Amino acid sequence: MAVSESGAAADTELEDTIAAIWQEILEFDDFGWEDSFFDIGGDSMQLAIVRNRLVDEVPNLEIPLVAVYQHPSVRALAAYIRDQQW
């Protein structure tokens, strides 16, 4: 499971969902909430898959692919999605 820099497990369902998708796509779980998807080995094609999986798994989520590129960490992406839903 992805952990924050303090070692605490993700405390929201949205962060858990994003981290689980990253784990499946990247095939490892050694990353923190602040790590950039690209810095830990992800590429643009994989990030597009992340976006598609999020749309499939998060009810009523509409998120442009560019927003996923602009918010490449678990924490930043979760914050963006929460802000857009309110």
C-alpha cells in the first residue's frame, strides 16, 4: 500500500483508490503520496490509463486528461478531484 512520507496509510477512500490504480499500472507499491507519477517510473501512456480507470471507478467523475498530467501525485490528484466535485 502506498504510504505518505510520515509512513501513515492513506486516510481517504479517494487516495486509496488512486494509489490502488497506480499499484496495478506500475506493478509496485513503493511510492509516497507526494511522489510524481513520472519520477517513479510512470509514463504518459500509463497515466492515460490511470485517468480512464479513475473515471470507471469513481462515481460521477469527469476529469480531463490534462488535469491528471497537471496533478501527478496521489495527494495532488485527490485534492484536485475533491475541489472539482464541490
